[in-house]
Amino acid sequence: MAAAAGTVEAKTVVIGGGIAGVTCAEQLSLQFPADPVYLLTAAPLIKAVTNLRQVSRTLEEFDVEEQTSGALQSHYPNIKVVHSAVKELKAAEQTLVTEDGTCYHYEQLCVCTGARPRLILEGSRYVLGIRDTDSAQAFQQHLAQARRVMVVGNGGIALELVYEMSGCQVVWAIRDRSIGNTFFDAGAAEFLIPQLKCEKLQTPLPCKRTKYTTQGGPGREDGRLGSALGPDWHEGMDLRAAQETPRCVHIEVECEVKRVLLQHEFMALHTPPSCVPGGEAGGATAEPADWPVYAELTNGKIFGCDFIVSATGFSPNVEPFVSGNNFAIGEDGGLKVDDHMRTSVRHVYAAGDVCSTGWTPSPHWHQMRLWTQARQMGCYAAKCMAAERRGESIDMDFCFELFSHVTKFFNYKVILLGKYNAQGLGPDHHLLLRCTRGHEYVKVVMQDGRMMGAVLIGDTDLEETFENLILNQMDLSVYGEDLLDPNIDIEDYFD
């Protein structure tokens, strides 16, 4: 290290303190314990995967803990955590410059900077995005005094928020015909909706995952985002609003936000606001001036609320890397990577939400920007980097053979496998369903007698069996509808 000139000579540098970046740095540390691994992050805390549990060959469950750099370095002494954002990348010179003025000359670089929320309106105090710990805490503070909140979006964050919030009205605006379109079909949505009409359990099972209650941490006024939230991010947060009222969720389907109006802008329209059916707590009968912000939807309705949560997706956080560098960019805006997580720029890798997969995927795998894939990509990128340094070849990790994800929505365990929504399949596919109201929802996607994907909601214990059936591509035509017969122990049958 040449400290006098403010230059650091580094064999490996990882950018990003989220799940992908930390996992990559940990694996590189294990591969080369004698070499320092520099982990650059703009956030004061990093995200570490703990309590990893292998549910099946491809399904993993784990916790995400926020840790200080000292905690990470105590387990991996050769990881050097640097709390400074990247200002400039000069890929041709294999050099990057951080905001603190330090210049890093690397042999290998892995970009794991995640993604940032796509807000329906930038710069408004009444429009919030939830991506990292700071934004989650800002949401919690706004919610504490709220009577009505509008949630815009239909992905995982929106699903979790709508279910977890209490003590206020929620207007949920989605552009699809049914909730949770990213993860499941209309049938599964109908199975889950009754949970919105009953009171949420107030005594959930203990969660060992991180509790986002950091106090007194330095705020980031430069607009830079911290690391993405992990699974169960809302555990430990008080998501109760000001009102002592029953849960009230009103869903507006097949619409988007046309424009956001401040109170005086709405009053100038001289039109009454839309009411929430059955709403109380100052909702349906409130005067127009009672709400600080209004959202006009494309279906013509205008709802007043205390604030709006924009949960309308994310954009890969590729700045400042693309400026002046010849990176190939994927259709979704990420750094395009090949099947060894290499970008189009020599010696630069990428993993997690910031990257776009550029290889031809397995028939049963596709990319989704989820924490499970962030961990898998970060780990695999490190192995590919190590193989390149050693001049060795490496096969693609088995986790890319089958898309698999386990999560929880509306207090139900949810498992997604393969082409769970028939993604990319032709019209010749068909579905098999089994539903027990309030208990389980099982859907399998079949094509040419073979299982291509599955959605499992509830404690079905079918995930390992279905995973094997999708991977093995066994011809199941002879079983027909009996494949999901509840009187047949399918788990033992195909064991």
C-alpha cells in the first residue's frame, strides 16, 4: 500500500455493502486468506448473511444482520472495509477513486452496488421509497402520525407493507388485475386477500433476523442509498399508525398514479376527493383541505392521504461506473454479465441487483432481483474471480439450474419454483391446483406431462418433492389430476 500518494494497490476490490457485495468479499477472503480484500461501501453498516439453512438442493433460508465493519473484520481479518462511495471508475487503467480522495488500483473488481427505487415523483417530501435502513426508518416516522397511506406498486415491498401496517387506512393502487402479480396468479391472490380483512396477528413468532432500530446514526444527505433490505426487514419495526381503528385496506386495480397534487393544487381543481369505502378515522368524510397530498389515478379517482409509498420497482445502480467506460448494458439497465459474472470490461465483475444476466439460462431459471439471488451471485462471482486468478476453469453453480425462492406474505410461507407463473412457456401449458381455504394453496405448471414450475403457499412440505420433479423432468402424464390429490402422499410416492 502506497499511503503517501493516496493510492492503494489491491488485488481485489468489491464495491457495495449489501448481501451480494459482503458475500463476495467473504468468499474471496476464504479463497485468498493472505491477501487483503477491500470492501467499499457508502453506508455506515453492512449486511451479512447469517444462519444459512439449506432447505433443499436449491432452496435456502437465511437471516440478514446489519453489522459494523469491525464485526465483519473480526471474522474475516483480511477484509478491509472502507466507508466511502466511489466517485469515478477508470476501467482502462484498472483504477477507481473514492469520495475521500483515495485511488485504488485493482487487479480484479466486483461491482455489487444494488439498485435504487423508481419513485413516481422525485424530490417530494410526501413520496417515499423504501430500499435501505434509512428509508425504512423515515417511513416508520411518517407512519406514526398517519391516518391514511397510499401504497403504489405490486411487488414484495408493497405486499409486506399493506399487510403489516395497522391503525390507518391504506389505499393500494396496482396496475394489475390482482395483487402480487410479480409472484403469483389471480388464484393465489384470492387465497391471500381474506388475510387483509382480518386483524393481523399481534404475537408473531420470534424472528432472529436484524431489527432495524439503529439510533443516532449519521444521516446521508447526499442522496446515496445504503444496502438493500433483507428478508423480514419489517420485523422489530412498529408499523402502527395513529388511529385506534380496525384494518382498512382499499384496493384500486388496473390503474397507475397520473399525478401527485399538493393540498393547494387539489383545492384549485374544485372537485371532491374519492372516498374509501367503509373508511373511518377522518377518511371518507374528511374535507379536501384535511390531506397534505393527493394522488390522481388513471381511472379518474383522486385520493387524499398523509403520504405515498412508491413501491414501483428498482433500477440497477450503475452510476458512476458507466460514465467513460465501455460497459455492455442489459435491457433492464444493469451491467450485463456472462456466465462467469464477468462484465464486458476486462477484470470487472458484477453481482446482485446491479447486474443483468447475459447468458442463455437454464429452462427453469430466470433472474429476479431478490436477496436469495444476490447471495448466490455474490458467492459465485467470488469463485469465478478466484478461478481466473489461478488459471482454472469453473462450472456454473448448480443454483442457476432452478429458480427457487422462499419468503413470507400475509403470514403464509410462500415458495416459488421454476417457471412458477409459466414465464416464457407456450399456450400448451396447463395448471393443476389444490386449495384449502385458510390453509394452503398449491399450483403446479405442467407442459408435455412434465412439471415446469410451482407455487406453494402455506406449510405444504412439498418443496423438495416438486424441486426434484422439475429438475428430473419425469413424465407425469399418467397421474393426471391425481398428482395433487390430498389423499395421496406424493412426497413418499416420489421419494
